[in-house]
Amino acid sequence: MKIFKLFLSLFLVCSFTTIPAQQNEVVIKTIQVSNSVYMLVGQGGNIGVSVGDDGVFVIDDQFARLTPKILDAIKELSDKPIQYVVNTHFHGDHTGGNANMEKVGAKIIAHDNVYKRLSEGKTTEGLPVITFNDKLSVHINGELVLVFHTDNAHTDGDAMLYFTESNVLHTGDNYFYKRYPYIDVNSGGSIDGYINAVKKALMVIDENTKIIPGHGNLSNKAEYASFLEMLTLLRTNVQAEIDKGKTEDDIVNNTAITKQYDNLNYSWNFINSEKIRRTIYLSLTKN
Ligand SMILES: [Zn+2]
């Protein structure tokens, strides 16, 4: 009995002392989405990976410090080289690994405005070498991948990607799974553009499409449609308050605007309900 207790206490001590280390250590989780497309979840934006005869095609690359782990996870799926990395937008949790990816031979593809914003930064490494304005078709691993821009949505340089044979959509940050979205109004994002981006994507996909959101769980069309309902309702509610002559502070403090979705836990540490009310207000009153 005493020995058992000793073991038990040793076990507890060991588990408690190892918990902090485990929390700091990011593990890259691989989820198979179709025959050839995978989703990698680590820290930052969800990564999409297509593998096949042509090589590896990657969507977003999280943070530079995670590259070795991301490359290990990709090696489990294919021993072919990484041909291309598409950036869905310029934010650091989606483009931080660009320079490392370039070093292993990948060509970076992104919207023109991603090139513009990244090249304004300090580094010249890992910049996109292929940029596009409206849309781009990539023929790789036996399928057509449609890369399409959506105006002033999450930022001013968003791309969404649709794998036409695999029937997989990667939304970039134009979808936060069951959370209030980050709309980067200071970098050209807007609530109306964001709503239009979701509508555009919903027109491309069908009931069987698998959706890799920018952040959060693998999803589907029905869930993306309910995310659109949330955006539309919040926009309507904020606009109604603006029409009544309410100020920014009034709207930020008015919890009734978001109550329905606050109750569903859409509020999270980065975008809480105050922040989403303020963002929508700022977006609607910008011009
Ligand atoms: Zn983002």
C-alpha cells in the first residue's frame, strides 16, 4: 500500500512537472482530408498539403520556428520536394516559414498585395516569386487548383483555394471555425468584403466539400453557411445601431448586438465580443 502511494505521488509529481513543457511544445497534427490533400494543425493558420506525382504543394507555413516540425510532418506524407507554397495572406502566422520553405526549394505564390506588404518588411527572404491579381490556376497532382482573390475581406490580399477533384476548400482567414473572425481593417479588410468572400466560396463548393478554415476544425458547407449567418446578423445589428445615431462606445458596450453568438461561445481571447462589435462598427463607418 505504502509503495503504491509512493508510486502514485511520484506519478503525480512527474505529470505535474512535465505539463508545462508539453504545453510549450507545439505538436504538428496531420489530418487526411481527401486521397491527396491533408490539413496540418500546429500553431497559427491551418496548413493545407497536396501530395502526388508532381511533388508537394503547400498552403501557408505558420511560424519560422515550426518549419523543422512542419517539414517532418510533410515527409511522412511524401518524399518528393516541396514545389510551391501559396500564402493565403500576409499575416505572420501564415507566412512566417516562407524563408525556410524557399531554402528547401519551394516557390512562394501569393496575391500582389501580399508581395507588397511582405516586401515592405525588413527581410527580402521568402518573398513570393509568382503573384496574381484576380485568380490563378495551378495544375498539380492530377487536379486543377483554383486560387482566387476576394476583395478587402480579411485583408486586402486574400486568396482562397479550391481543389476541384479532391473537393477541398482552403479559406485562409476568411473562416474562423465557430469563432468571431479577425477582420484586419487596418490592412484593407472589411466586414462587407468578408461577407462577400464567404458568399463567393459557398458558390464554388457543394455539400460534400471539406473545408480547411484558417483557424479551427475541419468543416463543411453547412457550417460555413451558418458562419455566414452569424456575420450577416452582426452586420445588420451594428448597422441598425449606427442608423439610430449610436456612437462607437455605445456599440462596443451593447452586448445585445452579439448576445446570440456570445451564448454559443464565438467570443475568444483574441476576438472577444467587444472587439468584433468595434471592428464591424469601424468597418461600416470607415468611408
Ligand atoms: Zn490572418
